[in-house]
Amino acid sequence: MGVRLLLPVDVVIDSREDSKHPEFREAFTREGLKTAVRELPAGDFLLMAPEGRRSILVERKSVDDLANSIRDNRIWEQSSMLLEEARRDGHQPLILVEGCLSILEKQRGWRIQSVLRVLDTLILDMGIPVLNTPGKDATIAWIIAKARSLGRTEEKRVFRMRTERKPMDINERILYVAEGVIGPVLARKLLERFKTLRNLANASKHDLLSVEGIGEKRAEEIYLLFNTPWRGSGDESGSDG
């Protein structure tokens, strides 16, 4: 796999994040941090560390971004990608949520317990720490302080960017499909129990209930996903053709 070498830097900024929010790079530069802008496979910032310490791969989300990804059920795919990239390169993954979570109760009518349940799943089940800052200025200040705490620039590892992405092997593809249907928390448990996607799709509700962590409601949801006929956009409800 080809790589490109850079001189040691303190922070690598994802090019898409930089195009939307150049104020981060400008603030880092003013404070004397060396930065590089590259397209990261996952995450928005990579805080580089010296050999023997883990660099930190940061996914930054505003409270609205978090809410939209929860609503669309994209939070699990995004978090899995962050975790996969961090593990592949030996980084520490981190999700940084920017803003006050209570806004979701006031503006969207969401129960805060539901949001906290998502966060505890990320932290406890997936092993991704979640940091909450009050706003963008606080996020910038934290990144600057953390990057400095990781050591002097010249001591840090050289950032190596893959020029091509390693394709997933069959085992990773199976897990990816299962996570897309069921979510990352239960996907591994179900695959460990049923071994193949075919066996999982053919499982009865009774079979699903035998897996730790799956109750009646979740078993019903999973069963219906695999056993409900799909209606195309042109189909009418109740139509016999």
C-alpha cells in the first residue's frame, strides 16, 4: 500500500472539515502549532503523538450533527468507521460533541435519557470516549492544549497517509453488513451465535431471544427486518397487483 510522508506536525486536519471551518487551522497556526490538511478516511482531526504514545483521532460533531446522525441511524456506521480507522493505525478514537445536549429537549422534544443511552453505548459498548465542550471556541482551546500536551513537534511521529484504502476482507464485509442491519452492539453477538448471515436471517424469534441482550421488542424488530416483504416506491399499500 502506497504512503506519502510528511514532516512531523501537531495536528492533521481533514480537508473537508478545513474547507467548512478554516478558523480551526487559523487558530492553531496563530498558537504556533504545525498543521497539515489532508483527506482523512475518518475523523476531523488527528492529534499526533511521539512513538510510544497513541495519536488521537477526533470526530467533531455539533449537537445538531449528533441529533441528525441519531435520527438517521447513521451514528453507528460513522462510529464504526472511526473505530476501524483508529484501530488500523493504532490511534485513540474520540468523539467530541460540541454544544449543550439539553437543547435537544427544548428544540426537538427529545428525552435526554434517549440521547444519553446513545452516548453510553458509544462509551461502554464500543469503547469510544465522548468529550462534550460548550462551543467551538472551547473545542479549539482543548485541541491546542491537548496537542501541546502530546509533546514537542519534532518528537512526534511522521504522519503517513495511505494513498489507497485497503479493501475489506470477507470477515470485515460480513460484520459490516450485520452492523448496517442490526447495529454494532448486537452484530458481533448475533454472528457469534448464528455464524453466518444466512443463519441469522433464518433465525426465529425464539432463537433470537436466546442471545444475551435481546428482549422481546428487539427480537421482533430483527425478525421483521428479515421477513417483511419489501415494497418498491411504485407499490401501493394493500395493492394485489
